[in-house]
Amino acid sequence: MMINSNAIVSATEANQNFSRVARMAETQGHVVVFKNNRPKLLVIDLDKEPQIDMTEDEKLDFVAARILREHRAAFEELAK
């Protein structure tokens, strides 16, 4: 993904002025939020940018990982 230098904000700026960041995303399609001089987050306008496409297997892996993370203690108890 190419990053437009006009669509970069710091994490501090995004935290203090999210409405400005949201407007930037609406006009430019997306904004990259940098933390410690590295890209950390991507704010996108879902009306302008295509949603991230996942295969069915990728969707299952994503959901399974979230379930395992949220209920890890219960799964560890069942494994005993």
C-alpha cells in the first residue's frame, strides 16, 4: 500500500483531534496513524475504500483466534 504523505497523522494528533482525522479519511479515503515514527493504524472511509476481503478459511481462522483468546481460561480448564 502506498502511503500519501498528506494522509499521515501522529497518534497524539489522532487522539486529540479525531474529528479532523475522520474528515481527512472521508476526503482522502484513508489516513495512516503513526506511533513512534512507524505506521500503526489505518483509518479508512468504508464508503470509498473497499472492505478487506477474506476467504472463508481466513474468516474462520480470525473468529477462532478471537474465541480462543477470549475464552482461554475455560479451554485450559477443559484440557485438564
